[in-house]
Amino acid sequence: MFGMSLGIVVESSVAVLLAVTIGYCVMLNRRLVALQGDREALAKMIGDLMQATGLAQNAVQELKSAGGEVEQRLEGRLEEAIQLETKLAAQLATGTQLVEKIARITSAAKSPLAVETAIEPVELPPARPALALEPQSRLHSALQQLAMRASAAGKAA
């Protein structure tokens, strides 16, 4: 009887251990299925990240090329502005010379003795900055003097 009960106890112990092992295997199987699903999600996430990285690289390249184009356009405009500044300075110098000639003519016309001195060559002043307002005021005063002289000459005649 003791032998038989020992066999039943051993067999029941084996059955219980087998049931626990089966339960543990089922639990591990569920975890493996979940891990497999996470692995697929991770693989998809890595693929999306690679795609986003590629798009970002393309955007950076486009920004670099656009920046280069803008730089070239700005350099062209800067060169054009420098050329225009040079032309404007030259025109301003020419205008200054004309104003001084008009001033000499008007002063020569005021005094008959000054005619001989008006013919002498006058040294030209150096080019003035592009924003100087003095030549314009000289021109304005010279034009006023000419207008007053013309009206005075008309009254004298």
C-alpha cells in the first residue's frame, strides 16, 4: 500500500509539475508573441525614421542650393549698386563743376573786370560723397542769381 501511494504521489507530483510547466510555457508564448509584435512595430518605426532622415537631407540640400542662388543674386545687386554709386559720384562731380562754372559766369557778369579772371582754369575739387547736399544748394543759388539777372536785364532794356 505504501508502494502504491508512493507511486501516486510521485505521479501526482509529476502531473502538477507538468501542469505548471505547461502554464509557464503558455505565459512565455504570450510574451514572445507580444515581443514579436513590438519587434515589427520597432522595424516599422525605424523605416519611418530613415524615410524622415532622407527627406530632411533633401530639404537641407535644397536650402543650400537656394542659399547659394540668393547669395549670387545679392552679389550681383551689390556689384550693380557699387557701379551706380561710382556713376552717381561722377555725375555729382560733373554737377559740381557745372555749378562752379555757372557761379564763375554769374560773378564775371556782375563785374566787368572779372571777365579776365573768369577765363583762367580753375582746379577741380575732389569728388564729394554721394549724399552731400552742398552742390544742390550752390546750383539753386546760381539759378536764382541767373533768374534775378535776367529780370534785371529785362528792366534795364
